Amino acid sequence: DHIKMCILIEVAQGHTNQQIADRLFLALDTIKWHNENIFGKLGVRNRTQAVRKAQELGLLGRDPP
């Protein structure tokens, strides 16, 4: 899903949920909901683990953002 990838990239770049919400013109609760959904799909419990797992799976490209 495109929005989830956009959010994951923003998380990998170190942006806060509020910054992501502002940048993507979405509600903060929407970002939090998507984060939980992303964590579930990746089988992780937090942002750091999500970025690491996404990198391992090649979802963020070759180099870390």
C-alpha cells in the first residue's frame, strides 16, 4: 500500500508521527494507526525494529535513508 510505504520511509528518515502527519496532510491518529498496521505486517513492536526489518527486506532500497 502506497501510504504505508510513504509512512515507513518517513519513519526511517527519523520523523516524528506529528511531522509525518503534517508532511502527508493526515491526522496524527491516522499515522499512529498505520504505524501499528506496519508493525504488525513486519512482525515488530517499535519504529526501530520496523526500520531494521524493512531494510533487511529491501523495502527501503539499498542504503539506509
